[in-house]
Amino acid sequence: MTAAARTIVPVALPVALDERSYDIHIGPGLIGDAGALITAAVPGRPLVVLTDSSVAELHLSSLLDSLRAAGARVAEPIVVPAGEASKDMERLGTVLDALLARGIERRTVLVALGGGVVGDLGGFAAAIALRGIDFIQVPTTLLSQVDSSVGGKTGINSRHGKNLIGAFHQPRLVLADTDSLKTLPRREMLAGYAEVVKYGLIDRPDFFTWLEMHGPALVAGDDALLTEAIRVSCAAKADIVGKDEKEAGLRELLNLGHTFGHALEAEAGYGTALLHGESVAIGMVMAFDLSVRMGLCPAGDLDRVKAHLSAVGLPVSAAHLGGGTWTAEKLVSHMARDKKVKDGRVTFILARGIGKSFRCADVHLADVTSVMAGHL
């Protein structure tokens, strides 16, 4: 991995899922090239674009121009409000009604242009509209490019927890245009970077070491470093998804930090007080802390994780959020509603070291409560 070459050539990575296989294209200028790429993947099929109000101002016209120039039939786009609040049942109903009002048919393809909210919402709408239509992901945030756009998890939130209503529905194509990241606020870049770090901590220790060297320049927007980090992250996720599409075991490793993080997000109310990637960063620190307390992981590895996340500007505790009102017991209660609960037991992703993560259902909630209390 080097940043030597400054001319960035788009790359294509396969996600191998038999008849549901697809490619992830990564590189600059892909929204401008989307017409050719999408019409090649789904030739002659009608399209509907779903996006949010913020992304629409930045990228919608470029995407529509590219699609029309390639001869695609494109319906009037659907635009939802920006933000996590759009991932709810009410907004899902609005999107479904808009799709049906446009006279969609089984051959229609939904194109989700935006971050994780649009991708998750659009993917779920596609999974259930007319009992399932195809969709394409055009992710425009770092978090969605390295995580939520790949692997076929779609869904919405409920008052009981995050992503508890959804479906596995694989996209037909993913176009990760690195130029779109130039419009992201730094906080959004950092939130996505937390998911990049996750792949190093799961099973790629050399990648984590590379991130320790290049992380600050990467989040500052270095094109070559960004492209390489996205490529490695997508390759890591594609490898796991190809072996375990519907989270029967191995895929659960991708939830490192998420069991803790989702509890934090639920308590924060899924708003701007705590972004998903920020919750994952804190959650990964908690997971390593718990691993150290259980005698599974060297304390020095926890120190490295905290030092790196702090060095790039990510939070490593939730102390700034609660204002004295959050309790570890309340956060643990959110975990009981997590999708990974089995037979009443919460499954955690823990670590024997950096790049040595594993599934563990044998965890005492008293230890979890103690760890969480130490980060509030």
C-alpha cells in the first residue's frame, strides 16, 4: 500500500455470491460515468433515483445527466430529508408510495444516491416493493462506501433499536465515487474512518499499522490514500460476505464495536449528537477494554486503538454526551434488543489482539456494565 501514484485509476472488486454476485467500482469520476456503468449492468431497464435533500444539491443533476446521456429511462427522482430520522417506518411508507405512484414494474431498478441512510432505506424499499425489485448503490460518504453499501443489509430503525426492521437484499452494482467525499464535512469523514479502522482490528493487523502511519493524511483527503483504504475495506467486507451472506457466524465479526455503539446511539436518539461512526469508535474501544479486563487481550493493544482513534480526532469515550444523565445500566438494557441476541444472550465481538477478533457469547453483563461505566 503506497500513496506514490497520484493518478487514480478506478478499480472494480467482485462480491462473489453466485447468481447475486456484483461489482464494487471505486475511484474518482464514477458519478459522471454512472450512465455507462449502470446501463451496462441493467441494460434497457427503467430507473428511479432515491436521494436526500443535501446530496440532491451536490450530485443529483450530474447523475441524472449521465444516465440520460446513456439513453436510460429515468423517472422523476424521489428526495427525502437528510438525516437518520428518515430511516423510519413513516418515511419508508412515503418512499414506497412514491415508487408506486411512478408506475414501477418488476424490471424497474432503484438507484440509491447518498450515504448510509439513503442506501439502507432505499435498499429496504427495493426489497419489498412489488415483492422485490433490483437496486444499485451510489454511496457518497466514506462510511457508506466502505460499509453499508456493500453486503446487502438494508433496513430502518424503530424506537426499540437500530436497524431492527429490514431485509438482506444485495445490490446489482456499487459505484463508490471518491470525488463525492470532497464535499463531506470533516466530522462525517471521521465517522466513516472509524469503519475503515474496524477492518484492521478484525483480521488485518498490517492494515491497522498502515492506518497508524497514514490515517491523518487520509482523513484530510489524500486521494490515493483514500482510494487504497476504500479498496482494502471493501475487499475485506466482500471476502466475509462471500463466505457468510446472512450472518450465520463469520459475518458477525463485522459488528466489532457495534453492540456497544448501537446502545450509545439508541440513548442519543439517533440524531446529530452522536454519529454512527463515532459510536462505533467508542464501541471498539469498549470492546477492547472488555477484552483486556477478561484477560483475552494485551493492554498495549487497547492503548494503540485509543491512541490512533484519538490522533485522528475520533471520540474514545461517551463522557461528553450524557451530562450525568446516562447510566451504564440503561445502555446495557438497550443491548437486550440487539439483533445479535440469541437465546437471551448478547453476542459480543471481542479481541485477542489487533487483527484477532472473535465472537463471544460467554460474557458477564456485570463486566459489560463496568466497562461502559468507565467510558461515561
